Amino acid sequence: MSKAELQRFLQDVSANPSLRKAFDENPNAAIAGYEIAPDEMGALKSRDPERIKKLGIDERLSAALT
């Protein structure tokens, strides 16, 4: 698990509408350029801020996909 990589993805998806759209349409493809562990991928796909926060991500970033 790479907290830094997960944070980088969430920052990127927050700042980049085209990445957000790509994630909405195909999460696996959108995350392909990031080293995201399977448990992190599951949390991202769930779009559950509480689940994402449990991975050590701050509240602001954990809500990036909601």
C-alpha cells in the first residue's frame, strides 16, 4: 500500500475533470498510471469517504470522489 500514491491520485482526480470523468467511466483504466494496491482500489471504487479515510487519507481528499 502506498499512501503517497493514493494521495497523489486523489489530488489529481480533484484537480483534473478529465481524470475524474475517466475514473467515472472506467476506474481501472484511470488508475492504471498509479501504483494503487487492491485494497486501495476497492476503497476508491466504493467512493465511500469513511473507507478511504481508514487508509490514512485526510477528510478533504477522502471526499474527492463523492
